[in-house]
Amino acid sequence: MNLPSTLWRFIIILLSFSIKHFPLLPAGCQRFIPLGNLTVEPALPFLIGSNLTVYCHTKECKRGFRISLELNGETVNSLKKVNCTTMMFRLFNVRMPRSILICELKGVDQKPQTVNGLDLHGGLPPDKPEHIMCEMSRSSDFIDCTWERGQKTHILTTYNISVNRENGTQILLDQIQDAEEITIPRAMIDENTKYQLIITAYNHFGASQSDTFTFCVKDIVIPETPCIMQIEFGNNSMTAILQWKTSESSEHLRSDVRLRTDNAAWEVGEETELSEGLIQVDGLRPLTEYEFQMRTCDTSRSNSSKRSFCSKWSPSVAGRSPGKGPSQQLHVWRMLGSLGTNGLRMVTVLWQPPSPDDYTGAVQQYKIFLGNDQKQEVTGCAALSPCSVQVPAEVQALSISAVTLYGMSPPANVPLRLSGDVRSVLRLLAPAANGSAVFVSWSWPGKKHRSTSGGEPLHYVLEWTSVPAAELQWQKVAKDQDNTLITGLTAGVRYNVSLYAVTTRGVSAPSSRLVYSKEQKPVCGPNVSVLVHEARRIQIQWDELPVDKQKGFITNYTIYLQMLDFSNTQLSKMVSASGPRQMWLDCPEGALALQLTASTSAGEGQRGNRICSQPETPAGLVIWTVFILTLFIAIIANLMCWSCVRERIKQKCISWGPAWLNETLPKPGNSNAIRLLEQYESELSFSSTHSDPPLSPISLISQEERDDVYPTIHVETSQVGSRPTEPTAEIPLLMSDPGTILVDSQPEHVNYKPQIATLAPQGGEVKETEEEQRDLPSFWEEDRCVRFGVLLGGFLSGVEVGFTDPPLGLTLSSDSGLLWPKTPKTTIALNGGFSLERRATENDVEADSLSLDLQQGEIMTPDTADTCSSQYTVQTTLKSGYFPQAAAVSSTALCDAQR
């Protein structure tokens, strides 16, 4: 023996051992190892409805676990402990033929462990076989016997069939399980002998025997089984015609048909025998799959045993019913247009789609024909209504049909002729409570006028449309009705309802009325206008509200008058809506405001536009008013031409305006700095050997050091011709308020200026100064308040300023400028440097100076009763010290005694 054969033998032995002791399991499965066993008393199978005792036995006793039993997933609570390894459970009245028992070990916070499981099988004893029947056809070789076995036993049941001759000789003994039919060979049966058939059923729980069934061959012969040859469905899909045949004469045969859909239960069909071999089945549904069977019954045989001698059901034949075409006429109506010059009339045909239950599929189109014979087609319209066609004027009627894939509806007549009959009368139009419907009733007087009219009503047509005109809606009503309900209406919308009677002679004239399904308040008021307004009365006119704004039938208007004076009196007057919309009203005198409202049965609406009116003014008063205004304007125009008047008006306007309005801005051309720069650049002969010393650094000093550095300024003011001397006011140069010294109540700021004195102007500059002085307003010359100032120059040890000119007063150039006295000559002495002499005219004013204000009350005027035109001499002495900056002192304003 070689090595390969030995190896193969070892593999085979190993596989055999593993399969025997360790069988292979499907993937994902585990081999169950029971922990015990289950036993049931009584033994299985059990009789359904009995009580069972179940024992669950474990192999070992486990502490902390208890034994439990589940029946079909439900815990069994009736239990009794036998010992540590065995538990007994009681099951009462078990009715289920198939159940599952599972015994488990359960512990606290432990996963349950399955001990074992068991399938319970229950059953019932067999019932007595009943309704035994044996049948055979003339050409059949077997006899078919059937019976009813009763209730289901749920376990295996065996049926013993015994066939004996009438003398007791047994010719057949057969056995069959769980069946309800058996086949007996015809060769074993003599046609002239009677036989007895006995069926016995038995199983685990008992046995049951049927009654004896006696038969003879000639008594069990039935007609041959028919055969369905063809199925044809009708045009409307509601009927099917079955064509069938049989091998024997059908003279005494009656046919039965049964059918079903989708393997449902068989149903007896509503058949009608049309002829030999043809049966019509009614009551079908369109587009449905049917299964048909049929049989034949012999009507010539006696029926003493109350059994039917019918053949077996034929093999099934299936067929699908087609779609259903429309079977009902359409509800149609029309709207007639005017007759054209070509003799054609435009007719708009309206129709309502057929009911979905009356056809299957979709409507492809609607065909319109001339007349009712459907010979001449006018047009084919889409599936939407309406459709307009042109027809000759002599055409009296049209017809329309709905076309589907499975047929066409019967033609519906569209009458075009007017009958001339007495029209029906609308009696009542009552809105419904919900506000979306109207109840309509009418009467037909045709019975009283039948001899003259000769038309019998066929039906009525009720049409309605909203106002303003919108899409027409209509409804066909049977001739035996005299009322109907119009639904789908909108509250606050006016509808025009018309009723037509369609008779055998044509269409009657309409009976129309207006109606609201529910009235509401008007959304706005009418527009009112005034025609004439006199002192005590007024004539007004108003427009009618648009129909869509009325929201109901207008019953009255309310006119509101309101006085436009302080009393604000309001009057109102109600006017009927049936009257004219123009009228005279008595009113109070004065201006008025008018408004109108409209009212319906729902209430008063909103007010309309508000207009104001006042009585007409007489023509004479208007003329006098125009004349006076013209005269006043002419006088004002003449006064404006006088220079003195213009000057006074200018002064008044300036006095009433803000302070900055009368300020004269300095001209840059008069700036001393600019002049000096121009002279320096042009290398003029004028030059100064002096230059500004360098600025010392800024440092903080104490109060005592400040008094030593900055001396006190002594100002002496004297009035020539009044008093010889004035007291000298000593004013510290540096005040607590930095940069200012107040003399009067108007403080002036001390600012650094690049010039300290005014140079003597040249010839051209004098002229510019004179022009500048002439630009000042004249009322400043008349001002009796005089202001003067003293210029202090820096870098000097002392300054003396003297005015020795005649008392001609001083002129103010600006609030912070230097005030020069209006004298022919002004001399300024500068002790520490050089002296300049300036001669100016009366209008010369020096600007751009540095002012130093003295505190109010420090320098008092010599005599407040004197006038400001007196001559003043002001002397300012700077005792000693170095001053890095210049300052100006402004005096108080001295007014004359009259002020």
C-alpha cells in the first residue's frame, strides 16, 4: 500500500468520525446542548381542550436559579416545585393544535439558560362523513365519489371506503388519508345492480362511520362536461358573450355560469341564454380580468332526491373586459352670438363632462354635428368647454358627443331655435344661511297657454354670471322640478340669474333677476362734488358706486356736512337710493366739508372722499380787494426807489438780524504783516535794526515770582476841559483769567498779533483806507457810543500814548481791533524803540490790533452826564520789566447824557 492511498484513508476516517460525533451546522448556528428534559402528561398528541401536566427536569441543581416555563412566549404561572432539579407546571384547556414549550433557568442579573424545548401537537377525533355523492358521465370510465369530512382534525386521519353489493358481497375496500373523494373503476360496477358505499374515518382519538349510500349506475349518470370555446365582450364592457359546446344534445340542458377575479371566491353570473351555444353574462366591470366556468344541468330527470343532475364545471377560461364608453347623453347649453354679414351665426356650445362612473379612460374630444343625425360634423373640440363654431342661420339645432377610446356617447341635442312660448317666471331667490348658495324657484305658465304656444317643456336651464360680467355658469334641471339650489357663490358679489325653458318648439325667452348670496357693507363711499354753494344752501351731486364696491343693494345715502369754523358742527341727512343723485341742501353760512356714505341691508359703509367748499364771493368785493392790493404794491415800489428809505430799511433789517450780519470782514490787502513782507521782498529802503528776541522756554512759577516778573500797569485817564486829573488804576498785567483784563461788561480776548503798531501809509494806501472807511454803515457814524484803545508793544520798557486832537469821537472797526480817534492827527510815542507818526482822515480805522480789556469798574468815566464827543487823554506807563508779548487795552464805552 502506497502513501497516497494511506493518506486518503486517514482523511476519510477523520471526516466520518467528525460527522458522526461533531455534525456540521449551517453558518451562524450553534449546537444546542440541553441542560435537562421536558415531559408531558398525557402523552402527545393531546386532545384539544384537555389539561396538560408538564415536568421540567434539570441535570443538576444550581443555586440562585429558578426553573420557569414559557408556552408560546408567555410565562406559565401555575407551577409546583418537586425538588431542586424538577418543577411541575399545569396547562389548562389547551386549544391550540400547535404550541411550543421552552423550559429555562433564570437567575438574578443572570442571562437565562435554556434547559430544553418541546413541540405540543393536539388534534380532534374525525367527524362523521356526510353528503356522499357519486357521479359519472356516459363516456366516463370512472365513478367519482365525494363526501364532506366535517371539521379539521389537525392530525393524520384515514378513510376506509367499502363498496358492497346489495346482498353484502364486498367488491372494493380502499384506504385513503385526509381526502374527500375517491375514484371507483366503472368496470367493477354492473349497470343493473345496486351497490352500497360505506366510508369510515379514524385517527388517534377515535373513529366515525358514515351512513350507507346506495346507488345504481343509471341514477348517477350526469351530462357531459361542456367546453367554453370563445369569450366576446360587448361595446360597453358591461357584458360578455360565452360561446360553448357539449358532446350530447342540449335539448333538455340548462347552463350555469360562474366567474371570479384575482383568484377570489366564485360568484354566480347573471347569465342570459341568447341561443344554442351562446350565453350572455351581465354585470361586469371594465378593464377587469375575469375567469369563467360553466356547466349544464339535465332538466328532464326527476328530482325526488333533491339532487341536481348537473355536469361538472368546465375548465376555466380567462378574459379581460375592455374599457367602457360613455352611455349617457351630455348636459349641453349654448350662447348665441350676433348674425354676421356672411349669413353665419357664432354659437358657443357649453357642456358638462360625463360622469367618471359612466366611462373608462379619458375623453379624447367632443364632436359637434349639424342636426341630430350625426352625418355632417362641424368641428372636433378639445376636452375643455366651451367651444365656438360658426353655423348657418337656418340651422335649428346641433348635437354633441363625447369620444373616448372605447366608444362615443349618445348625441345630445343643442337647441338653437327660439320657441316664442310664454317664458317661465322666477318667483323666489332666497340666499342660503351659509352665504354661498341661493335657493331659486319658478313657475311654468305653459299649461294655461297651451292652446297658443303648443310647446311642452323638455327641461329647464338655469344660468348665472357675476356682475361685472364674468364666466357663465349654468345648470340643467328636469322638467318636473320647479326649484333648485345654486351653490359655489361668493358673498358680496352680485349675480344675474336667468331661467330658460327648453320645449319641443325651442327655447323660451329668459326670466332674469339680480341677487346676492349674502349682502355686505359697501367698501367705500360715493364721490361727491359741489355744483353751487350759496350763503345758506348748497347744491351737490354724487356718482353711483361701482357694482363691485357696493357689496349689496344700496338702500340709502347719508350726506355729512361739517363746519370748518371753531364750532366744528356736523350735520347729516339721509337720502333714498331710488331718488336722483343731485339735490339742494340747506346749510349754515361759512366753509363746509362734505362726505357721503352708502348703506345696504348689512349696514352703512365707509365714507367717501372729503371735499371742502365755501360760499361764492361777490364780484364787487373781489374788484375792491384787487384794487387795494395793487395800490399798496405801487406805494411800496415807489418807497423802495428812495435812497433814504432803502437806508433805513437796511438798518432795520441789520438790527433785527444776528450780530454777525453787520460785521465788516477785514481786507487781506490792509494787513500790516502782508505789507511788511512785500516791502522786505522788494528790498525797500525801510528796514528795522530791531528784531524779535528769541522766545524763552516756558516754565511754571509761583505767585511771588509772577508778581516780580510781571509788573503792574498804571493807566491814567483824563478829560480835557472837565476835571484836571483822574485817579490812576493799577492793573496787573497777568490776571487770574489768562490773557484778559476787563474794563467794561463786554470781555475781549487777548491774542498775539504779528504787528504792534500801524505804519504810516503811503499815498495809495491812504486812499484804500478812505475807501474802507466809506464802506462802513452810516448808522455807525451816528452812534454816540465811543470806544477807544491803547496799543502796548512788546520788548519795550515803557509806552506813552497821548491823544491831543480835537474832540471828534472814535470809530469802531471791530470788537478786537484798535480804535483810532477821528482826528486829523494821532501821535504814538514809543519810548523804548522808535516813534511813528500817522495822520488819518475821519474815516481811518486801524484793525488787527491786540486788545487788553480792563475789568469792569476798575476805570470809571469822569462824568457819565457828559457826551461821548469830549476829548480824552489816556496815558499808560509800563514801569519796568521784560515783556515777550504785546497787549491792548480797550476802554469802556462812554455814552452821552441822553443815554
